[in-house]
Amino acid sequence: MSNDDVLRALPRDTPDYHSRQAAHLRVLAQSARPAELKARLLEEADRHEELAGEELEQLNAPAR
């Protein structure tokens, strides 16, 4: 097993990790109270969506 195989097994490196986290946080935000908590959950969801986009760009980048 190579180092790349070990790193892929880490939870943050699973496929669509950030996309799934964003979706989960948005579901939590639907029933969150108070408004500050809801806003924070939505901010975190946005951050995870940005990370998912960056991750997708890296995966689709041409190999060097």
C-alpha cells in the first residue's frame, strides 16, 4: 500500500466530503435556533462548498 492509498482513507479525503458536509450543515440550519446559529451553520456550509469546488478543480487539473 502506498502513501497515497493511506491518505485517501482519511475521512477528509473521501470523495465528496466537503459537498456532503455542506448539505448536512444546510439541513441542520433549517431547524436551527437562534438566528445566529443558523447563520453560522450556513456560513460553514458555504465554506465547505468553496472547498469542494477547489477540490474538484484540483482533480480536474491536467497532470504535470
